[in-house]
Amino acid sequence: MPGQIAPLHTKVLDADARLIEAEPYYEPLGGEIALFEAAYASQIPVLLKGPTGCGKTRFMEYMAWRLKRPLITVSCHDDLTASDLVGRYLITNNETVWIDGPLARAVRCGGICYLDEVVEARKDTTVVIHPLADDRRILPMEKRGELLQAPREFVLTMSYNPGYQSVLKGLKQSTRQRFIAIEFGYPAADLEKKIIITETGLDAQSADKLIKLAHMTRNLKGNGLDEGASTRLLVHAAKLMARGIAPRTACSGAIAEALSDDPEMLRAINELASSLF
Amino acid sequence: MSSPPRSSDPRLTVAAAEPLSANALEDRLDEILDPVLSTRRTATRLAEAVAPLPREHQDFVLHWVAVIARTNPEMAYQFAAAAPQALARLDLASAEAWIIEAMDTYDRDGLYRGSAVFKNVGEFARLSRGTAAAVSFEDVAQVLQLFICGLSGRRLRLDTAARPHTDTETLFLPPSIALLPRREENFFIYKAMATLLWAQGRFGTFNVDLDAACAGYSDPERALDLLNTLETVRLEACIARALPGLAREMQKLHAGQLPDSRCAVLATPAATISDSVALLAQVYADMAPVHYSYTPVLQPERAAAVRKARLAKEKSEFQSALAQLLEEKDNSAVPPQPAERFSIQASGLPAGNGNASHELMLDGKPVAPPENVSQLMDSILQDLGEIPDDYLVAAGDGGYRQNRRDEHDPADVWKGVYHEEGAFFYNEWDCKRRHYRKNWCVLRELGVLPGNADFVDATLAKYAPQVAQLKRTFELLRGEDKLLKKQPNGDDIDLDAVIAAYADMKSGMELSDRLLTKRHKSERDLAVMLMVDMSGSTKGWINDAEREAVIMLCEALEVLGDRYAIYGFSGITRKRCEIFRIKRFDEPYDTAVKSRIAGIQPQDYTRMGAAIRHLTTLLNQIEARTKLLITLSDGKPDDYSDHYRGEYGIEDTRQALIEAHRAGVKPFCITIDREARDYLPHLYGPVNWTLVDEVARLPLKVADIYRRLAT
């Protein structure tokens, strides 16, 4: 039919029990897999720290696949309220109906609840996870007058980036001291190269140059950049390059422009990229 | 950077464009240069030299002579003497760059160096030939700074010098480059120069004593020049391995040919400075030094001095860092066997920067050094190629303290390396030159001698009814978390609304969809900086009114809950700008603060620019959606000397306010100067100021003004 676009067949994911079927690609940086498994077995919640784009979320997907548990991710933002996490009443058919929030769903199905960028959430929100995060492992649902006891399979995890936190957004000691923390950094050069090549199929020589560029931008951290180029940005640039985009254009679009809006910083990063390629 | 007006003095330009006669020129120059002329040194010769120039150039010379004479008449004389020769070689835009360069040098290094720049117009002209495509250092400094910072682990500074060279910590680049017809190409020369200078430090050009290496030859200067050529070959090969894209462009500039076939050995990865020195002996007789457009010069003396100081400093820093590592490991203050516990193992794996990484071993096990220690190791490896055994002895943390003060380099202030203690440096805007004078004002933060806190109580008693009213007014404004009912969307069900809707439905009426409640946070996210004039002119009842006004405002702000800080400003001359801490943002409004408010006393003058710049910096360290800088003032900016009074001071203040505005700070001025209408709109804009023309009413008005401003 002219003037109409046929709807694409979009897969609707089942939010309740998102079991990851295919093994996600993940390169361990150190002992984090063993540490997470031990924490899981001991029913201790886990805090993932690290800069953006270094593989925290990928690690969670990998662990969910490995432990064969559904992964329920909540991206936190500053309007996230406690009832967004726990659940709320809605009205249908002349009566109020209780709808579980993602945290309650994860508890009920014994899944992995992953609170991404948890410091973005309002302070009062993080407090509702306290009874769940210590050895009581209960989720109080005030509005229903219920206490949910988490099954053995449930685990609470959250991530945060200590690098760019403003003075207003810290993690309270009473929250952070309930967790085992795993620190993530950018992978070492040869590992990062392996990741880029595996993810994108780029040739080894270009991958080397990309990694050099990443190190250069990481040198600029604190000199006008809040963060250096993450592994994710390198993968983006490599994907563009693997599709035949000229390296300088790919670096400018995927790395320089993604890192900064400051014209001088953009120019400096582009000059660095053009010095390498 | 905007360019200065070229039309110069209106008295001259309204006349016809006929060139001025030598006599007319002499009269004008006599008038301007009077302080430095004598019976033996007259303006006659200057005027004769300027007379043949076209009128436009004459006006240019007269304009700048007058401008420079305001700073220093001798500099103006030197300029007038050099100007005819300069204008023969430079167009007006680059002549301006030349003047600015000379005046910056004068500001920094004094009259002798400054006038040397005027005399050496040839050197300047050589680098800035063909000027439309000229690229100036200021245009590129920021980009190159970031570029070099990205390349290197070691932090390098950039500065200008007539001939490009490095002392291993600062890269000196020419003030402007115009060797090629296009701007991009000239920028590239800057980039190539900076990269080569970086490579000199990075790939160890100064790791041997270059002066000694050249001393044995009949002409040591030529030997050094030739060695420079050889090193350029070697370093370009290093750059080609690390930065192939850049090397390709560099080769375009010299067609990719080696200056001499014997140099090929230097292009191998294993070549070091020793190979260059060895090759120098073979080629000294028959090879000519080659200079590309971007070839820098070697200045071994300066580099050696800086390197030596750095080595000594880093050795002691490294050793005390090792001592700290030991302490952490053993938990004992005095390690029993400090020696021979550390070792270094080259791990063979290439690190991110391309050379073999070294691992620090303690008792035979690798330790992960903290970030600063591994940077230190990196820097030592760059200088020495290894970490010598005598470095690996942990030493107490005594060592290198005595020289710490010297490290407080003006340039470091901007990098936030140290905050407290000592002085801050701020640029100042010179409206005549239309350029900043770099690091011109020295500003110190001082405490205030506490006064008698009874003053506060007395004030509150005096204005008791007003204070009570004030508090009521401001309490109403205080933002609170409100529960909004009957909302179309929200967090929770509004049961009252649901019941009402149910009833409506049963009785056949239309159903409302506003059934939810929502929490509405109306947080005030505001930080206020109050800048109080403490100049001598506030003496007496103005000072009393100021202090009372500050107290009233504090009472209001306490009720409102906004974050606020109070600083006073004064000073005398650019070398003694002073900021008085009365209340920091993180301090509560307590007795100490109250007695400091009582202790606000008139001091000296009002050099406002530096004060605004400093307080803007402080304000920007605070996270707030809205940032206000409120100035309480009694008159125009003014200072004892430096011609700060009048236009210069007003323009500098205006520039500082523009900078503040750009940084997201909203400036506002409350003044009691009745002439404020003449200049405040120019400084703050038409609406961002207010005049309280009755001093006695200032305390009553200030809180009111704030209410209008911030709610």
C-alpha cells in the first residue's frame, strides 16, 4: 500500500521471567564470576562499581544465564519512587487490583533484580531495599500489609559509577554496607582488543589503534573529560569501521562526539584519532 | 578572540585621509611620550620615520603608542621606533599580534624582555609570513594542550617562545605560524612541532648530556644543529610507529625523504639517542643540517636543568611512596630491613602506551602500586629507561619537602592542583588592548577579625517588627513536599476521588479521570553568593548599613533554607587583591559567622574583576540549579594604580561578569551609588541591578529585593 509502512514484527519480551537463553559474550576480568557465585550461594546482595560502558550490565546478563535465573533490570531515575519498585493498586472492572512492581516480581519468581545506576534513584527509594538486602531477606509491602520472604534463588544486585557522582548523589553507608562490592575497570589492552575483535570482527591492527585512542582519551580524564572512552564506545567505533566507514569518521562519530560537546575537546580528540589512523 | 579597533583615535580619523606631516606627528608623539623624552632623545626621528607611511598605518601607530604608553611609556617609545620597520613586513593584523606578544612578555618578564620583542621584529615576521592564514598560539593552545595531554602520561605545559623547544616539562611554541598558505596547514605545523617536542621527552632525547656530546667538535653549535636533524629522523620514525596518521602528514611536508642515506639506521625501533650521537661523528664532516618547517631546536641546558630537578624530586617521592607501601604491608612504622625488599621486573607484556611494562615486586611478589606511584614509575622510566636499584630503597617521607613552595606555579592554579594556602591568579581584561593580561591579579583569601556579636543582637532588636514580618513572608515561600490530589497520573490512588467518581458513575454522571495522588516536590535548588564591598569608601554609616543589610538577608535566607555564602572584597593594586571569608557555603549561621559579619570593616580599594572571578569559581563548585552572585556595592570599581579607575576598571568588571554569566552564574548588583545609572546597566544589563538611594533603608530593602529576585 502506498504511503504506509508495514509494522515490523517486534518481539515482545516477557517481563516476568526473562530467562536468557543464548550465552552472552563475556570476558572475565578477574575473579568476578567466582565471587558472584559465592555471594549468590551465600545469599548476599552484590554491588557492581565501575565507569560506564565497562561491562557491568553484560556481566549481569552473563551471570543470569549462568545461574539460569530470570534477570529483572530496573533503570533508576530521580523520580523512581518506592511504589514503582514494590507495586501499586490499579483500578479495573469496578475494583482495585494490586500490580507487583519489578522488585516484588523478582522476589516472587526468585530472579535476579538488577537496579542499574542506583544513585539516580531518590534516597527514600533505596531504603525500601534495606530489609531485603540483609539477612532478613523480606520485602515489606505496606499497602497490602504483606511481608514477602525472598526464596533462596532471589538475589539483589545494583550498579553504580563512582566516577561522575555529584556531591548530591552518593550512596548512603547504610545501603552500601549491606552489599558485596565488585569493582569493574576497563579491561587490559590485550583483553580489550580480544573483546573488540570478537564483538565486531575488526582486523587486529585497527583494533590496536582504537585501543591506543581509548588510552589517550583516558589520559584526558580530569582535563576536560569526565570519562575516557569506554569499551562500549570502542565497540561502536569498531562496528562502524567493520562496515566500511573511514576510521577517522567512525572515531569522530562514535568516540569524540559521544564523549564531549566542547568544540576544543572535540577537535583535540579528532586530532588524536587522525594521528593514529 | 576579537581584534582591536584599528580606526584608532577619532580626533585623527575625522580629518581627511591625507598622511600627517612629520611636524604634526611629532607634536602628538611629544604629547604621549613626554615622560621618556629628553633634550637628547626627542620624537623628531620617530616622527620622520612614521611620516612616509600611509595614513592608515600612521593612525595605527599613534593609537598603539597611546595605548602602550598607558602601561609603560618606554615600551611605547620602543614600539614607535620599531613600528615603521615592522609595518613594512607585517600587515596590521599580525602587527597587532606582535604588539600583544611584546606586551605579554613585558607583563611577564619586564621591560628588558618586552622591548626585545619590539626590537626583534624580524624573528616575529619570519614565523608569521603570509598573514591571512596565520594561526596564533592562542587559537590552538587549548586544543594542543588536550592533544598532548592525551598523548602523554606526563603532564606538559605549553607556552610561547620565539624558537620552538622544550625543557622536558614545558613545550615552547612560536606565538604564531604562517608558513603555509592555508590555516589548516599552519595548524598542522603547530601540531607536528608539539608532537616532536613531546617525542623528545618521550623517546629520551635528553637522556644523555647533549652539550658534552657536541663539545668535542670544532663548531659545537653546528654539531648540535646536526644532531637535532638526526634526532628528528629518529623521532619521526618513533612517531610513525606510534602515530602513523600523523607521520604520514608530516612526510608530506618533506616528501618522505631521509636527509641522508646514512640516517636509515636511526629509523629502526631499537635506535636511541646514543645512536644519534654515534652517527653524528660519522656525518659531521659532510652532512648539512636540514630544517623542516616544523623542526624545533634543541636547548640542552634548560632541559638538563629541569630534568635534573625532576629526577631528584621523583626519586625522593618514589622512595617515600615505597616506604608507605611497606608501612601498609607491615603495619609497622619503621621497617626493620628496608633495603632489598623491592625489585623491578620487566613483565615483557606491552603496556597500553606501547613500551614494555615494569612490575613492582615486594618480597618477590608483585604489588599493585597506587595510581600516583605507577605514574611516577612511568615518568622515571621515561627519563632513565629503567628504575635503578638505588631508587628501590624505601626512605622516610622527609626528603624533598623544602622545595615544595616552588611547585606552586601560577599555571597550576588553573588545574586545581592545590586549593587552599597561598594565592590565586586571575586574568584581567585590558579594554585598550582587547586582550587578557594573563595571571595578572594575585588574590588571597583572608579571614575576618571577628567583631562584637552584640551588633547582631542590636540590629535584630532595632528591626524587630520588620524581622518578624520578614520571617512570615519567607516562610510562605519555603518549598515543601506537597501531596497533590485528584491528578490524572500519580503514584497512588486518591480514594476520596475514587469514591466521588464511583458515586458520580452510579448517578449517571460523567466519570472523572483524575483519581490519583502525586507527590510534588518543590525543592528550592538555589545557591547565593553575597559579595560585600569592603572598600575604604564604605567607612562610617554606609558600613553600618551594609552590615545590617547582611544580617537581615541572613535571617531571611535562614528561613528560606537557601544555601548561601558571604564574602567581602577589597585590596590595593593587582598584587594584593583580597577576599574576606565571612561565611562559607558549608558553614552554619552561628555565633562565629555573626561576629564576623559584625567585624566587616572598610579596607582599601575595589578591584572588582578579580573578586568576581574568584567568587564565580567558588560558586561553581556548588551544585545548584540556580546560582546567584549578589554584589552589595557603593560605587564604581576603583583601584590605587594601574589605571584601574574609570573605563579600564569598568570594562574589566564587565568582562568578569560576562565570564560569570557564561559559567551559569546570574549576577545581580545592589548599590547605593546615585550615579549608578551611568555605568551599572553597562555592567549588569538593564534589569539586573537596583539602586537603594537611601542608605538607611538598605537593611529593610535587601531582603525584599532578594524575595523578588529568587522566588
